[in-house]
Amino acid sequence: MKQASLFSDESPQQLHLPDADISYYPDFINSTEADQIFDTLQKETPWQQDDIKVFGKVYAQPRLTALYGTNQKSYSYSNIKMTPHALTPTLLHLKNSVDTICNADFTTMLLNYYRDGKDSNGWHADNEKELGTNPIIASLSFGQERFFHLKHRTDKTLKHKLLLQHGSLLVMKGETQHKWLHQIPKTAKPIQGRINITFRIIR
């Protein structure tokens, strides 16, 4: 009897948005394996909660984070500077699979833990200078499904939202980070936790 593969090889769904190159693999990791990965990441990750400054006021970031990398390159955003931990076996396994599907060699993995519906990530783009021009950003989701919102920077009529499901992979390439913003909004619904891993390349 042939053992089921951890990673799906099905073709992705393409989001047909102008000035963007976005692919979505809803069933990239089967649900049983995704359950195990969520539990492992939740328990083994040294989660931290940093303060962020918004319009001159300091707030606790509304989610927990951790940074991992294959090199010692730090990552900075919203006046937060993070130094990476060494990859765990679980993260290395995930990186190798995402590298293959994206034909890339990701160096840096930012983990976000959304504990409930109050945790969120406001409008932003992954366009920090250390990521370079037209960066490729891959994102794995585990746990609670959450809506991922997109809006065009200049054409206010261009908006899109996508429900990121358990075990899914989202890949953004090309001009996406320069032309679009994205967010994970809060929700008043009683929901469970979600862990997201974003893969980046920092040379």
C-alpha cells in the first residue's frame, strides 16, 4: 500500500490580480500532518511579543513571533529587529519542500502565532530593503482558518480576500509587494489559534 505524500503536488490556484503574481495551494500539507506540525510549533517555538510604535504610541504587538534562519542575518520591521534561531528539524523539512515548489532557497522564516481573533496583522507589505526588489514570499498556514485581505496601493477599487486554510501554501512573487498591501484582520468570532510561517530570502 502506497503511503500518502506529506506534500501535495497539485497545481496551484492563481489569483488573477493586476500588478501581482500570487499562487495558492489549498491542500499543500494533508490535514493529519498539518495537525502534528501545528502542535509541534506551538510547543517548541520560543515565542516572543515585541512592542510596536504606531502614530507615536507604543503597543504590544497583537500576535507572538519567532525568527529562524539559515544564516545570522537579522530581520527588521516596524522598528523591531529580530535575530534568527537555528532551524529545527521540522522547519528544515518544511523549508526544503517550500524551496522545491518555489524553485528558491529561502534563508529566513518568520513565525507568527495568532492566539485568537483579537490577534491580527495590520495593512503592510513585505518590502523591507533587505528583501530586495520583487521579493518572493511564501506563507504556510496551520490551525484556524483566517481571512487574508489584499488591496492595491493606488487603485482603491482593487481588493481581494482569501480564506487561508489549515495546511495551505500562499506564494507571492513579482511586483506584488510593491503594488499591493495585505493584512490578517481581527475577528469578533470565537476562534482557535493559527500559526503562520513566512519564508523570505535575506542575503
